[in-house]
Amino acid sequence: MLYGLKIAMRYLTASKAQTGLLIAGVAVGVFVFIFMSALIGGLAVFLVQRTVGDIAHVTIEAPSRQAISLLPESAGVLVVQQHASNQRTLLRTADAFLPVIAALPGVTAISQQIVGNGFVVRGQARSPVGITGVESGKVSAIANIAKALVTGTTDLTNSGVIIGTGLADDLGIGVGQVVRLQSDRDVERTLVVAGIFEIGLDALDSRAAFVSLATARTLFVQPQGVSRIEIKLADLNQADSYAQRIAADTGLKTTPWTQGNAQLLDGLRAQASSGNLIKGFALITIVIGVASALLLSTYRRRPEIGIMRAMGASRLFVIGVFVTQGTLIGLLGGLIGAGLGFLALSPFPVPELAPPGGLPVDVRQGAYGLAIVLTTIGAVLASILPARSAARVDPVAVIGQ
């Protein structure tokens, strides 16, 4: 075995330029593999953070109460029309299971909310908004309003309201100015603009108003209970399993973020498939390059192979020599390519901190070990055909040439 390794090393060092080019080609292929892994993985993290980072990962709501007809179909149809506001269902026992949810590992934030529709009125101007009542100190529990704050503060009092830049521009108002907030229950409160934020989502920047939970109770005439509970997770990819667990523990309706973002998930899966295809082509290029070089080496070393065979070397020994060559080329090229990839990707910030317009490359997702292993295996497979060709050399015919 050691003797075969020694011969393989002598073959590799005999033509240093060719061996160097071959290892460099393998290293480039590995670098492409690592870069694509980091780019595709980083882009997925970037897209998810930008689209899902400011929404709840799991939402708990009370089961909807639908009217059930107690009359047979032959008795006719009874139509009852109710005001939309009267159809709200409330979580009246939230305090009973909140500690259970908060104790779950991986839950980073819980926000009790009262939500509804209304209008922001400023003089003669009226703008429809979605009103969200949140607990004091938890304005940024789900959407990071504090980070997106343009001016003012996120400290909510019972007389304050926080709005987005789009809504502020539409109404021509700023921090410290007074507005009237009118709910769909025809209840009105005069509030002071405490802060203005800009998240980058039009649904929030132009159509959202945050008030305290006490103010929301007054606006929507809800002295007890909440409309929903939003939960933030450390790993948003676990939303489905957490939703199932919470639903089983509480008996309430739970909705993971994935349920309303099927198109995003399909896009990410298509993107990952494209990346895997590119990485597959990179590995195929490596295999073809190694196989071509070793076939050429086999042809050039036919007399030496014939002498080895004439001196008693078995076909298995000859195969081992060339497979060892391929293994060394793949391993060295993989290590060099992985090292260069890590050095090249390290200066890039992680996608969570990437500036707008920046390249969302994630050095953590370079798949360095996988690249080295797959490249080495590919090089071994690529060396099998040249090795078998070398083992079939007829020592009598070759030496006699």
C-alpha cells in the first residue's frame, strides 16, 4: 500500500506543471460549488428575513363561530345579517396558556393583540387603517418598529399612536400632532402621534396604526380578551411543528407563517434546485477534468506500467496506484478550493446584516466539508476508468515497442 502511494506521488511530481494545473482546476470547481452554496443559501435567508422577519411566525386565533342552520332544507332559507364588527371572536382565556407557550424552547416573543379596522382623521382628510393594539413595551415584539423608527419614540401611552411614513405623508402629519382615530365600532379617540416608522412594506407603512392595548379595548369595545396572539420563533423554519404543538396543547386555531406564503416557499425551492444544478455541473466538470488527465497519464506511462506488470505487479496494484492519484488530486484541490472560498466569502456580512443592494452571501452556508467530500469521491470515481485501462496493459506488447 505504501509502495503504491509512493509511486502515485512520483507520478504526480514528475510533471509538476500538469499536476498543478489539474489541482487548480479542481480548486476552481470547488470554489464555484462553495460560492453557489453560500449565495443560494444567503439569498434564501435574505428573502425570508425581508419578507417574514417582520411578521408573526405562528398566530393563535379563537375558532371562528359560524352560524349553523337548525332547520331542514325543505323548510326554506333563513337569512340573518349581522354587522361585521359583531362577528369577532375573542381569546378570553389567553392568560391561562400564555405561560405554557412562553416556556416552549425556541419561543422568543409573544404579543397579545386586539386588531380591527378604522380611520385616521386629520381635519377633512380621512385614511383607512388597520388598528393594532399591543401591550406597552412590546411594540417591537413582532415587527421591529424600533429599528425602523424614523422619528419619535416607540413608548406607547394610552394617548399615543404610532404610524408609518406613508400614512404620515398622506395626511401631512408629524410627531407631536393630534389626530382622531375612529374604529369600525363608531368609537373615536383623540391621540397624539408618538412615532413614525418606515419598514418598507406598504401594508404597514401606509395602512397601519399601533396603539396601546387599553386604547384598543376602548375603540373596539372589548373590555376583556384579545383578538389574537402572535409568536416569534428563534428558528422560523420550525413554525409548522410549533403550530401543531400549540394547537394540541391549547385546542385553539394556530396558523404558521408558511400557510400564507406558499409562493415564497415555492420560489425558494426552485432557487435551491437551480443552485444544486449549477453545483452539479461544477462537480461534473471536475470529474471530466480528472478523468481526462489520468487517461493521458496512463497513455504516456504505458511502458512503465508494462515494466511493473512484468515485475509481478498485479492488476489490482496498478488500479490502486491510479485511484490513489485521483484521490490525492481531489483531496488537495478540494482543500485548496475550500480554503480560498472561505477567505473570499469571509469579508461579506451575513444576510441579516447585509445593506440594501448588497450581495447576500452567507459564509456560514458554504458547505465546505461537503464540497471536499464530494470532490474527493468524484475524483476517485473519475480515476476508475483510467485505472482499469492501465491494468489492462499487456506488458509483452508494451515493452516490445
